[in-house]
Amino acid sequence: MRAMSARRKAGWLVAMTGSAGMLAGAFSQPGFAQRAPVSASTVQAALRQVEVEHMQVRVVAIDPAANKVTLRGPRGQLADVDVNPAIVDTHRLRVGDRLNVAYQPALLIRVDRVESHGVRERLETTVALPASAGRAASAHRVRIVATVVDIDRDERLLTLHGPGYRQVLRVARDVPLDDLNVGDSVQAEFVSALAVALAKV
């Protein structure tokens, strides 16, 4: 899940947790079995780097069975957000709803170039994070084979075209970008964006 300006909240306010964004994974060749996923402790440490951002979005898809929504940002970018069913009932949302959302953007934690021959892949899993303040947590991890569309080295943002659509990822501090170029095929691992609050506009 690219910063947006926050608007005055109208209607109901709910808290929700999820994951949107991607932690990019480095692999020597295509095929997710080639390299073990990033450890839970590494994921947790990377997520501590990310600050909450605010944006106004529109709901474009809802998957109640998976407690997931797809949101479109102000510049047309799309992001998947997993919703904690204990906090938010996705049945209360409708396609076309406009929302103000506070979230931690998706964070890229590992990426490397590969020879994909135009093949794009996606694998999603849930990773249990080490307990913090006596509470267990989890994050939605996505591993993909994708194409590099844009690199903003100053802002440390990477845009990937994977299966389905393009996604903008914030890059973790320890992930190098020097060897990447637009048009490269990469294997990437990322944890989805984390929404912390939303309100209907």
C-alpha cells in the first residue's frame, strides 16, 4: 500500500490491520524454492523502519472470504490490504467507497535480478512475528517474479509490474538499488502494507 494527504474523517471510523506492499526477495534464478524466505525477525525489524502515512483511496475490489480489499490511490496506484476480521467487517465496505486511510506502506526487503523469460509469479503466505509487548502478531508476505517499472533512488521507492498490476514499494534501508535498472526481471519478497485506521468519506 505512497503517501497521500489526510482528509477530515466522516462516517464511521474503524481500525484495521492488513498487509499491502511487497518485501522484495533476492533469488539466483526463477522459482521460489531457490531461496528461503526472509525470517520473521528480519521482517519485524524492517517494519519498524516504516512510518504511518495518510491517503484518500477508493475501494476497487473486496474479498470477504480472505478479509482483503484492493484500494486505488490518488495517482491510480493499486494496493492489496489484508483486514483483521476481529476489528473490521469487510462486508460493510462496498466497491466504489471512498476512504481516508492511515497505513504503513508496503516495504521491500529483498530483491535480485533473474532471467524470467517474461513469466510473472506470485506466492502469498502469512508469517508469525515475534511477540512484542506480550502480544503475538502476523504479517502477510508476498513473493513475486516481476518487472522493474520505475526506480526512485532518492525516495527509495521501487515500482514493480507483477501478476495483475503495478505496485509501488518502499525499500528497506539495507536493500541495495545500485545494480537495478528499469526493465529488469526480479524475484522479490515483500510484506503487504499495514492499515491502522480508515474512515468512509
